[in-house]
Amino acid sequence: MSEIQGKIIKELSKKIESLEIELKQQKKENLQINKFLYETYTREENVLYHFKKIKEKYEALKHSKLGKLTIKYWELKNRR
């Protein structure tokens, strides 16, 4: 092997090592982003589930006889 080929091989091996390190860092960043997105998704899903339950209860109240009176009372009370 000539001296020039040895230098080229050393430079390429250094470049490969730096690219491997960069790849590992990007994988860690992607993992952190995916974890953040998953946590955000689960929180949003939880909020939507609770909203749905509250809305179902409100609709049931709204369509009952006593519920209609209660809603009318709230409307009158909030006008003041």
C-alpha cells in the first residue's frame, strides 16, 4: 500500500466514525421525539375520553325532565 492510500484510508475511517457518532445522536433524538409525541398523544386521548364522558352526561341531563328545568334555571341565573 502506498502512503497516499494509507492517508485516504485513515481519513475515510475518521469520516465513518464521525458519521456513526452522528447517527447515534440522531437515533437518540428521534427516540426522545417519539417518546414526547407518544406522551402527548396519550394525554390528548385521555382528555378526549373525559370530554366524551362529560358530554354524554350533559346530553342525558339535557334530555331528562328535571334536567331541562335545571338547564333553564342555569340560563336564567347566568343572565344576571
